[in-house]
Amino acid sequence: MGGGETKNALSRLTVAVLRKRCEEAGLDASGLKADLVERLFANADQEASPDAANEPKDAPEGEEDDVTEETVLADAGESAQVISASGDDDALVAHLRDNPADSAGWEHLARLAQQGSIPAVRPLFEELVQSFPRSSLAWCWYVDAELTRNSDGAPDDEAIRELFGRCLIPCPSALLWRKYASYMASTNDTTTAEGVETMKSVYEYSVDMVGEDADAGELWLDYCQFLRNTEATLIATDVAAEQAPSARDMVVRRTYQRALSVPMHKLDVVYKAYETFEQEKNKTLARALLQELAPKLLLTRTALGKRKK
């Protein structure tokens, strides 16, 4: 087996196996997958030739057919190892532009971006989202960095809104749209008619776009909770003030029932929340409404089973 084939074979092993092999070879078993592979490969070369360790090594090669946006980046979000940004970021970016199938390199870049602060790591995130424009993970990491890790001490609202404007339509992810709705809720006063109207529009637009997504359960729950917690007269604006609570309950009920028609992973959680809502209002009416809903819910569960398959 040639050197390149050997390296590719090592690259396909799990991190745990690579670390075990490093320990067996008397090498340091810490570091990234790419580092472990390089260490093993260099050790093999050194055993074959004492001068081999001084020779320049090629960057690890990936298998282009196996590279997808989510699989390349997913491992980077699960790692607990902290990596500090260094002066070789430009070299890493240049390498990845020449070797876009280097999955270990992309994982390394994603970790560097997640550990830094805004605006320093914006170029790294830009490289990620331009190379993986449909990866909800990459966009969510970028949004989180803008929201929580701005070196100026406060999020740049203009930059955040521009970022959402770039990613929401090309990447219709329920997780990403939920982040958008949460951000909008944090920047609008929901004790005013204008703020409530804005948030109703945001949630309606969000569920229109991704409400049928299998991961949309949390988004629907947020929407229903917003309706339940908001002043009734701000939700039901077309009725008299004394009728507003009852009218708001109707809006909440319709929204829960819309959600329960979607075959999504958290269907049982949404149903439990709806059941609690009805029981709190009127136990007798709740029993009748839940019985009426049962056949429709059964169809949704059947569709969810098929969707999972």
C-alpha cells in the first residue's frame, strides 16, 4: 500500500482508534484527528528512514465523494477541546481552498472560528458559510458568535440582521429560523401593540417557511407560548376588551392544533403542552376537544412513523 493510501486508511479510523495506535507507538495521543494521522504517518516514515522526519509532509487528503456540508462540520461542534486562533489561519484557509475535500481541515477551521470572538473570526466563518452555504450548523455557529462573542461587549444588530438576511431563505432550517424568532423577540417590546404585531408576523412567517420541518417542534412551542403569555387585548385586537381573553384562547388553540398536524419529532411534547393548556381552561371542554382531535392526531403519528423510515 502506498503512502497516500496508508494516510487515507488512517484518516478513516475513529479518533479513539487513532489515539490507541499513537499510544502503542509511544506517541502523544492528544490533538485533532488530522494531527493523530500525521503523527502516526511521520512515525512510520521515521522508522523506515531516520531522515524522513525532516522531510515536508503533504496535507491530509480527503475523499471528495464522502464530503457533505453537515458531515464535514458536525464533529467540530461536538469537540470539547479548546483551540486558540493562531497566525497560521491564512495558511489554513489557503490550503482548504486548494483542498476542499480535506474534512479534517474544515473541522479544524470550524473549531478555530467557534473559539474566537467577533469581529476577529468573521473571516473564518465567512470561509465556512461560503464553502457550505446550506449547512445550518455553520450558519448557527456564526449567528451564535455574533450574538454572544462580540469583543465590543454588545451584539452588532446591523450585522446580525444582515446575517439572517443571507441565510434564512437559502438554508430553510427550523433550528436557524427559531434562532431568528428568538432574536426578534429579544429586540421587540412585546408589551406594545407594535412589538406584538411584529412578533406575530415573525412567527407566522417562520412556521410558513419551516413549520412542516421534522425539527420544528420547538419553534411551534415558542409560538404558542408567546401567544399564551402576551396580553390578550394585544393578541385579539378586533374584539371588545372583555372578550379578548376568550378570543386569545381561540388563537392559541388553533395554533396548537396546526402544530399537531405536522409529523415532527417532538409531536408528543407539543401534544402534552396543548393538553395542559386545555385542562387549565376547562376540564370538561378539554375532554371533548381532545377526543375530537384524537383521529387527526393518529394520522399525524402514522405520517411521522413513515417519515422516520
